[in-house]
Amino acid sequence: MVKDLHKMLEVSGEKGPFILVGHSFGGFNTQLFAHRFSDEVAGIVLVDSSLVDKCPEVSDSTLLIQVALRKLGAMRLLGELGMLPVPESVLLDGRSKEFLYRRFYNKDQQSELKFMATVDEQHLKTVQKEGLGKLPMIILSSRAEEKEHKDWQTEQDALLQLSPNSKRIIVEDAGHYIHHDQPKIVIDSILDILEQSKGAH
């Protein structure tokens, strides 16, 4: 996906360096892109980025069961009855529930989930060990994630180690989809990185 993104930017004719904004799993891709193509990145904004070792285990059998439950509508029924083994924060967030209940779950999505929980995490460990130089970074973290992961804020803090030129903001009154619940803080963060990048160039 990182290579695909790089190729799309190349053929688009747009010239870097770019400001990358990555939400959830996109936070993985953003970090990987900035590590691999460091000269083409002016800064990054991580929006409630996924964390290494926090991805659920994904197997072919569990994915097969999920697909069947979705097609039958049973996933929605079990969810409304509170019988799904998923974090409470997922069922309290309308967009997360929508994603959980959606009737389709194609092969690309299945492959992406499996890749995220295996190969991506191994690559991310290398990136986080080597860091991203002095790249300007803003890390936005949802307060809501604490309900499921008590150490969420501590582990989000660890992302600050990627660059000495980074800061983190805990976003109140927002679920996992911060860009929907509190869009202004995401926009302001992007503009902040833009100003920093102007100063650097």
C-alpha cells in the first residue's frame, strides 16, 4: 500500500514534500511511508493511530465466521443484544458499529486485516526502533479508547519517540473517528505542520 501510494503521487504530477495524515490503520501506512520516503515527507499527523501489538488476532476461520454472520444479519442482532466479544467503545461509536455490521467483507479487506496484524507490525517495530529523524509530527489520541485499553495513552505517548519534533494532543469528546467528531482539531494540526514545514524550507 505504501508503494501504491508513492506511485499514485508520482503519476499525479503533484510535487512533494507531502504532509501525510493517517487515521487508525492509516497511521501504520503513514509511518512506513515517512520512513521509506523520508525526503518526500514534510510532516505527519497521526489520528488515533493503531498501535503495534494492539491488533486483534486474525485467522481464516474467524474471518469466515464473520462473513457468514454479516450476510445473515446475525452480527447486527448479536451486537444489539450485547453478545459480541468486541470492545464497548466499538458499540458506543456509530461509525464503528456501522463498519462492524456492514454486510460485505471482501477478500481485499480480509487480506488487509491479516497483513496488518502480521507483516505491518513487524515493519513498524523497525521504524519505531530507528525513528523518523526530526520530522514534524502531531499525534492526536482519543480519550474514548481508554475504556477498552487502560494503557492507550501511555502507548500513544511512545509514538513521541519517533521524532524529537513531535507533540501529542488527547482529544476529548471524540471517539475513534476524531476527524468526524472533532474535525477542527485535525485541520488545525495539519495547518500547524504546514507552518512548520514552511519554516524548514
